[in-house]
Amino acid sequence: MKKSVTVVLSLIVVFGGMASAEVLLYDTFADASRLETNLPQESAVWVSHPDGVTMGVGSLAFNQNAASGSQKMWTYFAPEGAPVTLQVGHQLVTTIEFTPRQTVYDTTSKNFRFGLFYDPTDGQVLEDMNSDDGKGRWGDSTGYAVHFPLSSGPSSSNSSLGKRIADLTSSLLGSGSAYPGLTSGGDAFTVAEGTLYTLTFALDYQAVDQMLVSFSIADATGVLSSNSIVDDGTFGGYDMGVYTQFDHLFFRFSSASGTADVLDFHSIKVEQIVPEPASLAFLGLGAAALLKRRN
């Protein structure tokens, strides 16, 4: 009897963590266009400086020298009015592949910024806008973000993770003022021109009052740096609860001297990972049958 219980518990350990991944968006720019939305294969990508953007198959390239200021881009991974709502145990994982080209600069500035957000009041953007805050539309957006430097030299610094407190400023990623709890961590790292990098940003809703926010960046050799924070609802000194709804992602990257001459994006993928309760039900039936045979 003891052996049977041991076998069953071992099965639960192995299979109890089974989960399914729903792809909400996986845009590889295969048709060399950024203008159509056909979730999950593609979502229209709206930018602040379209004159500096060049499209190609598998390439959404931003020429930083053609921009008069910082570049911004945003896109949606949920239909209008239907944000992704995480339940306890769910994860939202974004993976972006990109290549810095031409010149990468030695900088300490955390001018490469990315986040996942929810805008509860405004309709989805339907045109390019040369504005950091979308002309005020992002003021009440909630979400989480990472700020880090793309640097080629020894002055590189680590990353900062934060939770956006709505209405502190309408600027979504233009400054850290909307992120009063920005926390630095992870190893400083350097990047090289012409090298493919993978940025991963993940939200793990572990409990009603606990959201694990994680960031990593990797190249072909492995992870170069990673960082994480836990939001207990009061992160940053504001009792705003844990954010669980999301519908868009937002980038900001500075002029060439703050990052690279060209940032070439190859794919954007967003997945919702959900535990499989059916696996436990299956194990329950299997365990009962196993115990019956053993007895």
C-alpha cells in the first residue's frame, strides 16, 4: 500500500504542473507589413516616427538617426474591449527577437523600455502618432515595465523593473516618474552589432496579492541578464492592487547615441500560459485504478 501511494505522489509531482499555452500574438512580419490585424498571426504596429521605419520580410527596422527624438511603438494582442484577464496560476509571457545594427553605443542610460499594459478607457490606436504619450491617451493605463541600456561598452548598467501607477503622468515609458518603485537588479551586459537578441518579459500571477514580474535578455550563448520583482499590490508605495488585465505592449527606445543606429525587430510573441486542471482529474482516475489493482 505504501508503495502504491509513493507511485501516485510521484506521478502528481511529474504531471501536476502540466499547462497549456495560448498564443495571443505571434507576428513575424512575414508579409513585410505592419498595418493589418489578424490575431494571433499579426497585429498592426503603430509607431511615432514612421519615416524612420523600414519594413521587410521578417524585419521591422527602426532607423534611430531618422527620428527627431525617441522612437515609440505599440501593438495589441487582445481584441478591442476584451483584455486578457489573468487568473491565479496564469502567466503572460512576451518574447521579442531583435538585432542592433550599424553602430551600438556605450551608454549608461536605460533608454530601451518595454511594458505590458491595459488602457481601460481609450479605443485602440488606429494611426501612427508622433507623441510619447499618444496625445494623453495613456494617462490611466496600468501595467508593468522594464528599463535597461543597450550598451556596447563597460559603462553599461543593469535593468530596472517597475509597476505603473496610473495618472502620475500620461507618459507611458518616457520617464520613470510613473514608476515610483523602480527596482534595479540583474547583471550589467553589453550587446554587439549584428547579433540576435531575445528579450523575455513575463508576468506570473502566483496569488491574489502576488504578481511575479520577470525580465531576461539572451543571445545564442544563453541568458546575459535577468531581474525580477514581486508586486504585492502596494509595490512602489501605492495601494493599487495587483494588475491582472492587459491588452497592449509598448516600446520606447532613444535616439541612436542612446541605443543603436538601427533596431531591427524580427518577431513579437505573446502567450498566456494556463495550468491544466484536467491533468489532475486524469491523475485522480489513474490513482484510483492503481490503488485498486494494488489492493
